[in-house]
Amino acid sequence: MVSPAHRVSRIANQTYRRAGKIISGSPWWQHLPEDFSQWQDDFTLSGTAKLMVAGTKQIDNVLRTGLATMAGLLAIPSTLKPTQVAIDREQRGFYEAIARQGDAARFYQRPARGVTLRKQKTTCLQYRLPSGHIDLLSFDSAFEPVNPALRASYARHTRNATAWAEHWQHGDRPRATIIVVHGFTADPYWLNSRFLAMPWFYEQGYDILLVTLPFHGKRQGPLSPFSGHGYFSHGFCHMSETMAHAIHDIRVFMDYLEDQGVPQMGVTGISLGGYTAALLACVEDRLAFCVPNVPVVSIMDIMLEWFPTSIIVRTGLKLAGMSITDARAATAVQSALSFAPKLPRQRLMLIAGAGDRLAPPKHTHILWEHWQRCRLHWFPGNHLVHFDKGRYLKAMRGFIRHIGFLP
């Protein structure tokens, strides 16, 4: 049950069809109910909010089916081809062992300092600041997969080896900086800056760093059918290494900001970006805050919930002789549920939509439980339609100012 402190944006309460804590023990993948992907989220809503949530659910269902069909036809099949399944089956113990130890630093290793970053001007299509300037940053990423068995195959993706980010600066002095991580396929800087209201935060006095995740945008391969395709098209072990790569490169950008004299850094991200931001909070004590927005926490359960990927994944697991628990264990190293955050709960906040069907509220709920019931803001919308957005933006601004993250 959500405490009165979390009754916001017309959402009065939250009740799941099973009472008590969802994950009752450790490791989480052995205690999360096997049918979790089939659970329905149940909110107690007022009349207006009920209509808003019901309507946005249907929009998400259509969008989810479209994305799932695209991924199911163009990405998932190559992940589940026999040769790839054999590799994942052989190597999955490597990743499960690290997740079972609960030490995020073993997998998300600190990058070397002293990386040289390049700067260039942005295109005219990007957001134009009312004052200050924007640099497009890049560097040659030195990341190597943690598992030696995947290093040769991962290194073939040469375009992915260059990291990119857009840096908005007031220019008068180094300022507290909000790091922004985009969602799956949604890498354009202009899209994320507006969707997450970064111009508004910039006007509050903060600098902004918009990062590009591996296999997205300029990092996708020349034959990639869509941005982000490489995240999910090379097997589950590759997916975990991609998450390690994302964390590695964000930390290099953090080193750069620190070397520039930036006094404070915090992170927010949406969807896959929220998934990544939550993991960053497991390894980075330099973060002043972490605010995942409509986050995912168990990638396997998302695949099992989306149609038609659910059919493809279940078929693949059956052919591989793997249970759902086995599959969760194989990908657990990339979930924030496997590790304790480096930040105290007072510096953690979650934002989620009651009608979300791409990253259902139950995912936010179990992360909220794992994060010792940190601050939580529900809004009456779905994954992309965020009704009452102004309320949660003001709540986020109040939160970061309350903890001393000041421009």
C-alpha cells in the first residue's frame, strides 16, 4: 500500500491483487512469483483520473504491440537462434554468479581517468538555448566486456565504440548538472530534452548532459533497422555487457564534468533510461540524486508481458531448457534489484504512470520496495502520455532542491 505521503497527481492509493511485499527474499529472481508478468495493476482512482488512466492504457497497448512486433520480427529472433542460445546457456552462470554476490562494482567497473573528449557544435535541429551554449561531446570508449568470452564478438560493433552526449552549459561557471538518459529507440536529443522538460530545468539554472546509450543514434550499426536494435539482437549475455558499457561511458562523462569543476551531478532517465539510471545509482556515490521515470526493473518480465515477443521468448526458453527463473537469473546482473543503491533513500525518487503498459506500475512498485520506500510520484497517464506532468516536474524540482542540489 502506498502511504499518504505518496498520494499525488489524482492517484489516491495503489493496491495489488496480492497483499504484502512482492519479493519476500533474496535473490530476488528466485522469490519473484513466476507469473509476475501476468499480474494486473489495480489503483483506486477518482472519476476523472479513472477515465484518464483507462484511456491512456489503450494507447499504450497499441504502441506496445507495435514495438513488440518490430522487436519480435527484427531483434528477438537473432537473440533466440540456436547458436546464440547455446552461447547464452554456456555463459549465463558467469553473470548469475556476479549478481548473486550482490557487488555491483564487480561488473560495473570504474573506467580509467584521463579520457580525451572531443567537442563540436550541434546542428540547427537541436534545441537553441536562450543563453549559454551547447557542445556535442564524444570520445573513443575503452570499454571491454567483463566476460572475456564475449570480447571478440562485441568488438565487431565499431560504431558503438564512440560515445556521444550533448552538453548544455550556461557558460558563466561550472554548475550543478542533470544527466539525462533516454529510452529505447528514443535517442534524439531534441525529443528527450522536451519530453523530460530539460529546457525548464535549464531555465532554473542547471546545466544538462544528454547521453546516447550504446547501439542508439550515431552508435547503431550501418545495417541496423532501427535505433537500439543492437541492444536486444545479440543474446542476453550481450545485453548485460551493453548495460555495463552504458554505465562505463556515463561514468567517463561524469569524470569529465568533475574535471571541469562541476560541483554536483544527478541523474534521471525514462524507460530504458530509468533502468540505466537505477543501475548507475548502484555504483556511483558521486550522484546527488537518482530519479528514474517510468522505469523497467526486470527486462525478462517485460519481454514476457509484451505480445508477440512473449510467444517468441517463451518458445526460445523452452527450446533452451530454461525456466523463467533461469532467464531472470541470467539477466539479473543488469537489474537494480540485484544491488543496494549507493545513495540513501532520501536521495532517491521514482516517477511512474498508473496507466503504463510498456513499463507497468508493478515494476516501479518492486523497485520502490527495494529502495526502502523512497519518494514516489504516480501520475494518471501511460508511458508516453504524462498527464499532470507539471505536478511531477515541480515535485522533482522540490525534491532536488530539498536535498541541496541547487543551481
